Amino acid sequence: MNAMPSRKSIEKKLAAVREKLLALGPLHPGSLSMQFQVCGKPGCRCMDPDHPKPHGPYAKLAYVHRGKQACRFVRAESRPELRKRLRVYKTFRALIDQWIDL
């Protein structure tokens, strides 16, 4: 039989999680994927009947905000920072799960 953790022990663990949360910095929910696009203009390389070559790849961020799905294309120079923010968000979610478990 497992002993119930003491209140002091739980409060100490919560304080540690709180400190980690405060140190996170900028974050963003979602996932980043690479997309190819077909513009549909007659005569464009993406519409070639024998060897179509879609435009891209373009980075696309997909996420949910206030219960609604959203997506945005991301400029190449912004991708490294966005990838970092996405990793931080995953850490945030894991810490929140720890908080709830405690």
C-alpha cells in the first residue's frame, strides 16, 4: 500500500513546477508542417498534366485558438523562433499536467 504524500511534499513539488513555468518565456501552441500548393492558373507548372510541380514547400502553422482551428503560413526567417516557441509550449503543457496530477 502506497503512503499518501504529505501536504508539505506536494507544496514543495508545486513550487518547483511554478518556478519552471515562470522561467519558460515565449510560447505558441500548434504544429508546423511543410505544404505544397497548386495555384490553378492555366499554363502554370503546377497544372502541367504530365509532370505537375506544385509550388513550395511552404511552412504552415496549425493550432487551435479559443476553440477554433487556425492556420498561418510562416516566413522562412521566422521558422527557427517558432520551432523554439512550439517546444516551449510542449514543456508548458507537460508542466501543467504535472501541476494537475499534484
